[in-house]
Amino acid sequence: MFKLNIFLVLILIASALGVVTSQHMVRKLHMAREHEKEIERKLDVEWGRLQLEQSTLIMHGRIEHIAKEYLKMTVPAAASIQIVSINEADNRLDAKGLKP
């Protein structure tokens, strides 16, 4: 009977150590999860900021301003604008023997 009691006490101690270890692991994993969620929130904020920045950088007026000021580009006269359809372009390439 004494040996059985000692065996049961050892099993009880092993079980208690297992519970403590598993609780510690759960706490560590929970802290790691919270840390990752914080990183996710920061990345979401940065993503929103980058999307806003991109939308301002590609605004038509800004591009036109840069083209006029820095590249010295101008809008061509209406007489010098030529619209070419895809069929017409294909026919011209066929006529020149350039189409693969």
C-alpha cells in the first residue's frame, strides 16, 4: 500500500509539472500571437499610408505638371495627332513584311 501511495504521489507531481509546463507554453504562445497582431496592425497602417501616397503620386494633374515643368513636354496640335486602329496597324505591318 505504501508503494502504491508513493507511485500515485509521483504521478501527481508529474501531472502537476505537465500542467505548469503547458500553461507556460500557452502564455508564451499567446504573447507571441499578440506581438504578431501588433505587427499586423502596424503593417496595415503602413499599407494604407502607401496606398494614399501612391494615389497622390499618380494623379493626372501631377503627372501633367511634371511633364510640362521638368520634361518640357507640350500637348501636340490637333492636326499632328494621328489615331491608328489595330487592324490598320496589322495591315501596315503585313504590307511591309514585318508581321511574324
